[in-house]
Amino acid sequence: MREAAVHALRFAIAFSVCAGIVNAQSYTSDHLRIDHPYARPTPPGARSGGAYFTIENSGAQADRLLRVTTMVASSAEIHSMTMDGNVMRMRAVESVEIPPHGTTTLKPGAYHVMLLDLKQPLTIGETVPLTLTFEKAGVVNVPARVEAAGSAGDRATGK
């Protein structure tokens, strides 16, 4: 039974990756659109990495990103980043709100997804499967392409 579940999970991930390629890196569920999910490459031996994307809410009610999971790391956490003088402070947050008819961007130097205890380095050109869980919209599977700094992801988020 467990083997069947593993095969089903692999199929679902492969399907979501293929669907994402056709969909030009924009993924929708209910009233939300997730634009340009991407991750940064990591050096060999790195234990953590980051993933980023923009969430647009076309609905009349706020929604919240509650959780992110991935198979490439032992865990994924939603983090905020702030500067306290010259000290960067990152901390896990329980959720991120997406306002009605608004946009929330997870980007370097702000809200982002920390991929903790990576199982292997993130390499440019590879895809990181992410499962996003929202309070109202439910589960959305998105592939985050690993891109170098200065890529389209940075231009899209202003970094």
C-alpha cells in the first residue's frame, strides 16, 4: 500500500511540473494566482535554501498561506526578514496574509520560504516541487525553478 502511495505522489508531482511548464510559471487555484515560483542555487553541503513567488488574490476575501512543504528538504518554513540596525533577523511566521484584490510577494529580504535540512544542493535549472496550503484556496502544487541571482525572479520582485 505504501508503495502505491509513493507512486501516486511521484505522478502528482510530475504532473504539476509538466502543467507548470505549459502554464508559463503562473499557477491558479480558486481566487489565487501564484506567479514565478523560483529558488536560489546552493553550494555543496548547504543545509538551507530559499524559495520565492508572488501571490495575487482576485477574490473579495483575504486568504492566508499557512504552510509550505517540499520533498527536497526535511522541512519548509515561512519566514519574515527584518533589519534591526545592521543585524538581519529572520523568524518563522505562522502564516502570510494575501489581502482581497491584493498581492503578496515572497522575495529575498522579506517574506520567503526557508527550505531546511536540504537533501541535496539546489542546482540551476532544476525544479523544486512546492506544495502551498492556503486557508481558503486549499492546496496548490507549484514547481519552483532554481535560478541564479539576477535572473527574471529578481527582476520580477525588484531585487
